[in-house]
Amino acid sequence: MSSVVVQKALQETDPLGLAVAFAQVSEFCRNGANTIFGVVGLDRRPLAGIALGCPLVGPDRVRVLLARSPNAQLLLDLTREGRIALTVSEVPSHRSVQIKGDQAMLLAARPDDIRTVLRDLRAFRDRLIDADFGEGFSSSYCSFDTDDAVAVEFVPREAFTQTPGPQAGERLLRAAS
Amino acid sequence: MTSLDQIRNCLEGVVPAFLATSDKDGMPNVSEISQVHYVDPSRVALSYQFFNKTRRNVLETRVASVVVVDPDTNAQFRLDLDYEETQTAGPLFEAMRAKLAGIASHSGMEKVFRLLGSDLFLVRRIESLESHRLEWSRPCNPLSAARRVAAVLNAMDELGPLLDALLDALEQHLGIGNSMVLMLDREANRLFTVASHGYATTGIGSEIGLGSGVIGVAAAEGVPIRIGHLAAEYSYGAAIRSAAGIAENACPETVITYPGLEAPLSQIALPLRPLGKTIGVLFAESLQRNRFSYDDEDVLQLIAESLGMRILLGQSDGRDYRAVQTPQTLDYAGSVRLRHYRFDDTVFIDEAYLIKGVAGAIFWKLASEHAATGRTEFSNRELRLDPSLRLPAQFDNLESRLLLLQRRLAERGGHIQIARSGRGRFRLDVANKLELELEEI
């Protein structure tokens, strides 16, 4: 089957590119990836934050784990506003995907969330060390206090390529075609 | 309260920063960005490389949030930003362009990262975020080191020994083992090396084109240029080729080899700008990645500013030379043959290239007068008044040109020497008879 036919089939079955995004996010997280998110506050100002990982990606919900203490204001804004942008970037390839969604809910972190994220963070730490960030920094950056971890679940609505370059921000399928 | 000055190490571009924006409907957007550049205590600049969603959001809402991470301690901070303007040329743009080239080189993104503009933001608020932090101590106190290095400038009289002592002091007090001072020849749009430290060859007289490499860009823009990873477009391979291009009519044997490190990972160039006019560059480099920080840049810029003023004071010839040293000219049995090409004032001594340009013209004048009359004493004033030398009216760098000539003569065996002989005066010492040949090409 030609790539054009594949793309057309994907556009019909996955018009928002979400299935492609879920597959890529899962792959990036397994390989070692940085996870960041953004919300908008009541004052309409955006806020950026660092997440710990994505223990569940699709098909109807995306579940993100993050540390509560450094993200207190973001969590407050998120529960009010409900809209979230999540970007996962593979190290060292820089391949990145952004998923935007709404109806975000704050939930308690489950043991399997912690297990999945610890596994993915180990891979991320190893990639950082490979990329010459140093063992001390890499381990610190990828560590977290499990008691401080919380989960956020949201309904994914759109997916975009976020790999650095002129196509960053384009819908995933269009960018891939 | 955390200030931007306290967290500059987060802005080195070692760890990417994370930028959130939103569109006018309040939908957030988040992406990694390669550069958050420290501008002043209240402003940062972000690199604008593509007209993408982030860019559209910034122009639409004029607000952003960025998380930055300290690569040494893992300290993390969130900055609330208000967009002010975009600059597409000038000192800030060039400093960011050089740094971005280094970041791109480090992350294998040379073909992707290209700076279109520097987006200037006011920092409204800095929030310190909880993270697992590492202990980290600074290798030396930069302010104290700057004071000790700058003290050298008051301890020396003549420019040559002063520059040598200064570069020595950079190694002793700041651990900078490879450095040089280059002076600007504004008419030729080139910088020429007058002092170097830590290299296999001195490279005295080697040239860099204005605008080429880290040194050339620092001189052209009058702004410090710092790069943490060797970037092809700023490497001296490129710079030397460009410099050679400027003088492409010159014979290959007149090119003096640039002394710099073959594969440096960090470079920094600070313009010498007394009274706001660039006269040269203080340059340092290292085999270590990210060797020069914002603090190093501040320290070296302070030293460069003092050095610039010191050179300017020297050019005014207002000093007394109480202790004049007499260089030893070597005994030489035969005559010394000098050949001068009028085209670019290139001078050869016994078939070996000596010098060219204004310094070459100065030397030919001195040698001609000596050969014709036996004269050995000359003054800076008469050189400045001689129209054939084409020295500019202001900032003529005469001292630097004489220093270059003095050092090239010393490197060519010491049969001919120049040395200061008093206030605004110098002497030409020649071991034996000069034979002069003038080529009219």
C-alpha cells in the first residue's frame, strides 16, 4: 500500500491524528522522553510546567502524572479551566508530539501510574546521560517524591507535531504527509 | 525574592526551556525552546525561528510562561513574560545568533535552527519551583579574580609586555589557558593578532575578517559573543577562509597561520571599545564544553573595557618612559635584504614574509630613512603626520601597529628591532646594512 493511500486511510479513520499521537507518545515515553504541559489561568495568562510522564495514552482519555508542589498554581487553574496542552519530546531525537484536550480532572496517583512512570523516567535518565547531561543532573531531573505525585486525566481533542522546525504546531497528519 | 541575575545559569541553553502560550480563545500551547537569553536584570529574549503556533500566540496575546532549569543544580524556575518587541538585527540579535548556532551544533539541529528574530520580553515574576537540587560550588570568585587580573593593567608600562602579562593573569586567576588580543584595522576590515597565550605558535600578525567567526562578529557588532559548543559557522576554519578571501590577491606565503585551537568547544570574544569605538577584541577559548558562563562574560568584559581604555591612554603618549629597555639585536655578518610590494605594503626580509598593510608601510618608511641617512630615532608624531601611511585621524591604533611590527621583527630573528626610546619616540636598531628592493606591483 502506498504512503499516500495510508495517509488517506488514516485521515478517514483518525481525522484528528489522535491515534498516531497516542502511538508516538507511548513510543517516546518508553524510549525516554521529556513531558511538559501548559494551562491558562483565570487572568488568561499561560503557565508552563514539567510533568513526570504519561501512564495512560488514549483512546478516550490521557492520564498524566505530575508533582504537586511545583505545579500547585497550574493544578488550581486546570481544575477551574479544564483545558490542557501536553507535549512529549523524545531524547535525543527531538521528535515531539503535542496533544490538546479539555475536561481535565485531578486524581490520586495509583501504584501502577507510579510504576509506569518510574520505568519511563529510568529510560529518560539514561538518554540524558547518553546526551552528556551528567549522571548527577540526569538522576535529579528524573527523580520525584512519590508521595507528592498526582494524576491529571483529560479528554484529548487535537494532536500536533511539535518536532522543532517549520512544521511545529501543524496537525499531526498534515505534518506527516 | 528571586531575581533574573541570580538564575542566569539557567539561561545558558544547556537544558531546553519550556514555553507555554495561549491563543486568544484561551487554548494553551506548550513546546520546548532552545534559547532564553539574558538581556538585562528585567528582560529576556527568546529566539524566533519559525512562524508557528507559538509565534502566532505570542503576537496575539503578548504573554507567555517559561520554565527554565539550571544544568548544574537542577533548580527550576517559572518566569511570567510580557512580550515587548522583536529585533531582527543588531548586537542582541548577533549574540543570540552565535549562541543558537552553538546550541544547534550541540543538539544536532544545525540545519533546523536559524534565528529570524530576538523576541524581547519583560519578566513580570519569577517563581522558584520545588525540585531535587544538587549541591554545586563555583570554582572561583569571579569578582575577586577580575580585580586581580585588572591590577596587571596598572603595573605595566609598555603595551607588549602588558598584553602578555594580562593573558598570563587570565590563566593564573581565571584558569583561561588559551587567549589572544587582536586589534582592528578598520580600513582593511580585518583584525590582526598582537598577543596570544597558550598556543603552539604565537600567530602574531595573523588576521581575521571583520564579521567572521566569534572574533569578527564581536568586533563588527561591538558586543560580547559567547558560544558553548563548537559551531561550524563560527569555527575558525570558516573565519580563516573568510579572512583569506578578503586578501585573496595576496601571495599564500604572506598568510600567517592563525594560532587558535583546532577544535575548541567554547569561545568568547569581548570587544575593546574605549569611548564607544571598537579598536580590538579580547578572545578566549577552551576545549571544555560551556566553559564560559554569563559570569565569565561579565568578568572578561570588565577586563576588556579596562584594557581598551588602557590602550587608548597609551596612544595619547602622555607617559614618561623612565626605564627604557634596549633590545639586543643579533650580530649578523652579511647585509639584510628587504623587499617591498607597493600594492599592499607587503615586506619580505631575505625572502621570508614579515608584514603588510599599514604596519608594512611604517616599516618600509623607517627602513628607507635608515638606509638613506643612517637615522635610527623616530617619533609617533611624525608617523601620524605622514600622509603616505594613511593612518586614520582618530583611533589610529598606531601603538598596536608598532607592537605588531616589533613582535614580527623579533620573530624573524632579531636582526632588526624597534624599541621605545622615550616619550612618543622609538628607535630602529639594525645589526647590519640594509639592501632595499621596491617592487611596483
